[in-house]
Amino acid sequence: MKATEQVTLGRTDVAVTRLGLGLAPIGGLFTAVGDEVAHATVEAAWDLGLRYFDTAPLYGCGLSERRAGAVLTGKPRSAFTLSTKVGRLLLPNGGDGQEFWAEPTDLAPRFDFSANGVHRSHAESLTRLGLDRIDIAHIHDPDDHLAEAVAGAYPALARLREAGEIGAVSAGMNQAPALVELAHAGDFDCFMLAGRYTLLDQSGLDELLPLCQEKGISILAAGVYNSGLLADPRPGAHYDYVPADGELLHRATAIRSVCERHGVPLRAAAIQFPLGHPAVASVVIGARDPEQVADNVAMFEWDVPGALWADLKAEGLLPGDVPTP
């Protein structure tokens, strides 16, 4: 499969490339990036033919959106698809921050899943990006705010979609059960599922992916390296933003050993695995510099033999009934 192949989401006309660029890292995730490298990273993705970019107000408290917009405003607007998120406003005294962001700003996030909050977030994202529209709007991590997201954020996004101001309504989360609830509560076009359909965690397959396939909801698979463990399994590697425990490290190392027997980098197997399920439209993976972008594309297009997936199942490292590419 080519990273640049395009597919439409759900029943919409919104198209994404099979490989998308996640823009959390250029917001200074864990370590500083700086404007110059951030801009070069987005340009590198463009030069390699990627046309789906995903950001959020949370990422660097506005840095990611501003840095992405600085590049994308110079591209033909009809030539790319952009998603950002709602559910957090950026305020001088927001108070709902995260420790992940290494480059300080004068703003901090505050949860707000109300309809008014969504409209304000949407408008402020457009200003930071310097663009006239957003293609996909994700409700961002409404884990502890699900009722408010259903009552406030979702109807507001549905109205924006009806008015043609956005092309697709989505939600992005690090868990599957709440997305199942949302799928039953509203008319969603896609979901961004982070870290829950990977070589280490297939919990998205329990209910969410079959339901999305039935309802015509496309899945954007994010977090396919589970924050780094599936990119480079070593002591201290992150799994879901914290250092991985010994059992997870052991499993990741065992998966890497199988991959090495077949001459395949672990990263290639990890980035391609989610596309074995028909509900998955695209894999979205972050990069913090042009070299990582190039590596992501190379791994996505690596020739992974079917025997590798068979061996992972034979050794109990993947369930036998999990669909594979």
C-alpha cells in the first residue's frame, strides 16, 4: 500500500492519505522542537506526498496549530485535509495542562465541551492556523466529560457540518468503550483511535471496530507505536506516555525478534498492522523532524510478508483471529 493513496471517510467527501502526519511532536512533545525544524517537518511530509495533517489546540498550547498553519497557508487549500480538535480552550490561566509540553507559552488549556466552547475553539483554531476552514473536527478526549460532549460538543459540530463549515465530525480518544457510546449517540463520520489498535493492544477490536464497520464510521489509527515502545523497545521506552513496564517491554522485544527473522523493522509491522481491519482508513503518526517523516513513509511502504503475521499468531504474540494486512 502506498502512503499517498487517498481514501474517503465514511459517507463524506473528505479524503485522507493512507498515512497522515500527526502534529503533536512539533508542539514540543517531551522535548523542544523550535519553529524552523517544525516547519521543515511539515514541508517534508508535503514533499513526500502526504496530504492529511492532524493537530489540536492542546499540542504545545497552540504551538502546533501555529507552526502547521505557517506552512499549510502556502499550499493550495483544496490539496490537503486538515483536522484539529475541540474540547479545550486555551486561556492565560487555563489550569488543565499536561507536563508533556517542553516549550512554554502564555496559555494553558481548560476543558470545555459546551456548544459555545466548541464554536469558540473552532474560531480560535482557524485564527492560529491562518486558514478559512477545517476539514475534520475531533472531540478531544472527552473521557470524564462524555455527557457534556454528547449534549454540547456533538450537536455544535453537527451544525457546523450541516452548514458546510467542516466536512466531517469525529472524536479522538485513547480508549474504545467511550467511542462505542458516542457511535450510538450521534452521527459520526470517523473516529481517531489512539493506541488501542496496535501490535500490543487490540482492545479496539472487541466492539468498536466491528461497530464502526457496520455503521460506516472510518477509523483513523493513531498511537501505533504506543508512544515509542513499538518504535524502539528498550528499558525506559514510553508506552502511552509513561515508561513501559517489564511485561510490555518483553512482549515488544519478542515481536521485534519475529520481525527481525523476516528482515522487517518492527516499526514497519507496527505502522502497517492497523490497516488489516477494513474499518481503518488511515494511520496517523507523529514526527518531530524531516528524518522521522521519511522513516514513517519508508516503514509504511516496506514489504511485510504474510508469514510474519502468521508467525506472530503462532507464537501467541497476536490473537489468531486478528485481521492482518
